[in-house]
Amino acid sequence: MHSLQTILAGLVVFGIVVFVHEFGHYIAARWRGVQVDVFSIGFGPALTSWKDKAGTSWQLSLFPLGGYVKMRGFENRSDAPVEEGDENAFNRKSVLSRAIITVAGPVFNFILTILLFVILFSCFGRPEIRSDISTLAAGGAAEKAGLMLGDKIQKLDGHQILNVGDLQAQIAAHPGETVHLGIVRHDQIQDVPVTLERFEQAGHTVGRLGVGFTLTRAAPLPIYKAVPAAFAKTWQICKQVVETLWQIITGQRSARQLSGTIGIVQMSGQAVDYGLASSLAFIAMLSANLGLFNLFPVPMLDGGHLLFYACEAVRGRPLSEKIQGYALQVGLLLVGALFIFSTFNDLSGFGFFHRLFSHGG
């Protein structure tokens, strides 16, 4: 029952972030005079739907892992023949209008992130978790390796950790493996090998170090301080995401840290279990991640379309249909490969799947 509640809570959290992203596209399309035919949360057959006065069909679909806005003329090239009634079609609008509609999704994600952090900082204060070890689990991996209270963890396998959340993610990705922690103890830097525990968490096998970290929570901030702090936090999240992806691409850290939709839904549900503040913080971080990911210049993503529009603005005409077709195929392969790989990461930590992937059945 608890697992079902976690999944449902995760789907709600994921649905909120996707809704805000697609709502950004919807609002911008209405502003720029584009007819929106369908606004769907989820994919597949519609479970329920209704049509508003503007002619948009709002629907909740069978598979609630994502969503989309279907705009009239979005699939067609901007230089396609004009047909009667096409004045409200996406492909008949200017490059600027199409770019505004496209970028509005990620922008709304960032706006949601900032608003949620403003609420968190002004109502709950600004929590900070330092990488100083404050507790040691008896008989845990850290205690067995000789780690002590007060040790400050700075590196993992020679690479600088970005924050405690980053450290926890890397630890979780290496169940049962031996890692090297770079710590500061009495102003001296030491390298400590630690064999991580294997821990079952909601059916998912993760690594565990067996330590607690120092948590400090400042008093709630007045609104005029919470707003700039929220902007700074959003920028910090985006910067850390880019740094983490670069480290994965360059082989500095394991690609097994990449989570797919299943992992995100599971983490969302776990965040909800910890209470309102945790839920808001997770939604904020997930929204920032989704907004940033969609801005990457990969065809099939918003950033890829923006790249096409930039080329069109410079050249004075769209790229050829052949070039765009090839680019979209490459983008589809990249996004599909990422989806498959991240889903494999998610499934490989679950009981049966972990045994299957680890021992070949």
C-alpha cells in the first residue's frame, strides 16, 4: 500500500512539473495567435477530456508520464503552402513568435522553480546541509572504514563533490562497491577507501555509506531577500546539472547516476513522504532540471527547435526539409537512447531486475 501511495504521489509531482511546462507553451501560443487543438497530460488514449470555448481539447491520457500541447500547423514547415484558415497555424507565424512559443515551456519551469524557492525561503527558512559527518551508523560502511565524527567529505574517487545531494546520489549509484573518499580531518587531507553497503530502498538497491550530515536551518527570510536567494538557488541548480553532465560525458563519474522517468517518479514519491517542505523543494529542483534539459540544442527538444529558428533568422529562410529531417532523426535516436539507458538504470536497481542484470538470469 505504501509503495502504491509513493507511486501515485510521484505521478502527481511529475504531472505538476509537466503541466507547468506545457502550460507555458499553451499560454504563449494563445498570446501569439496560434490555435491549440489538444492539451494532454500523459500519452495514449484519453481517459477523460473536455473542450473549452477556444476549441482546445483538454485531456488526461492513459500513460501519465509526460504530456504535450498539439498546435495547429506545428508539424508543417513555415514555407508550406498557405491553406484557407491557416492564419492561426503555428507554421504561418514569424520566427520570433515561434521562438517565443517554444521557449515559453522551459521559462515557465524556471518561474515555477523560483516561486517555490521564494515560498520555501520565506516560510520555512533556507536549510543547508554541510558535508561534515555528524552521526555514524553502528557497524556501517563508514564506521568500518574508520571515518570519524567531524570529518568533512570533499571528494569521491578523486572528484570534487558539488554538495551533499551530489554525494548521496553518487553513493547510491555504487552499491557494494569500494570508493575512495577525500576527507578533511584536523585540517589534514586524507584518502579513505570505503566499501559501501547494499541497501534495499522501496525495492531499489542503492549504496549506503552509513553517515548523517550536519543540517542547519536559517530563520525564514523576508520576501525582499527570499526573491534574490531563489534566483541564486535556481542558477546554482542549473550550474550543478551542467557540471554533472559534463563529468559524466568526460568519464569523471558514473553514468549510472542518470535517472529516467521511473526513478524520478520514485524519488518524487519519497520526497512527498518527508513532508511539505521536502515536496516543494523536490518539485522546484525537478522543474529546473526539466526546463534546462529542454533547452539543450538537441533536435526533438525545445532547444533543437530554437536552433532551427536561429538558423532561419540568420539565413532568411528555413533549413531544407532534408537537413531538418536528418537532424530530427538524430535527435530522436539520442533522446530514445537516453530514455532506454536511464530506464535501464532505474530497473537495474529493483529486486528481480537487479539479479537479472547482475547475474544474467
